[in-house]
Amino acid sequence: MAAAAASSSTPAAVREMQRDLESQANALSKIQKGTLETPLPLASPPNSETLTLALSELELVNDEANVYKLIGPVLVKQDLAEAKANVKKRIEYISAELKRMDRALKDLEEKQNSKKESVS
């Protein structure tokens, strides 16, 4: 009878381990899915490079030169200092967004690696 009780507890322990392993695997797949669903940065590095080039060109312009901004189909005259400030702010914003996205991806990768280690 003792052997029957021991054999009945062993399958229960195995089932419990299977359930635990399945729950950990599901958690890992959710993290992996989250990594895939993470939105890409709004601005790509080429856009940042374009803005950097535009800023360097604005630095070369005389203070008396006319600067225009394209708004829809219309070119609107803009102050040189305002144009420089706008480009600088956009560069700062894009850089901050890229850093934020890098941190978010690293965090997801760390979570994924820790789950993989806990599953194995």
C-alpha cells in the first residue's frame, strides 16, 4: 500500500511540474511577443542625420538671408534664429526617443533572458 501511495504522489508531482513549466513558458512567450510588438522609433537615424545636415547648413547662412519653412504646399518665411531653434529641438527630441526605445528594448531582452533562465 505504501508503494501505491508513493506512485500516486509521483504523477501528481510531475503534473505540478508540467503546469509550472507551462506557465513559465507562457510567460516567456508573452515577453517575446512584447518584444516583437514594441513600436519602432518615430524617427529613424537617417531623419536625424538629415536634421543635423540642415542645422549645419543653417549655421552657414548669413543673418540677413531669407529662410523658408514648407508648411503643406506653402513656403512660409521664418526667422533664422527660430529655424535653428526648431531644428535643434527636433534633434533633441529624436535623440531622446531613440534612447528611450533602446532602453525599452534592453529591458525586454533582459526580461526575456531571465525567463529563459528560469524555464531551463
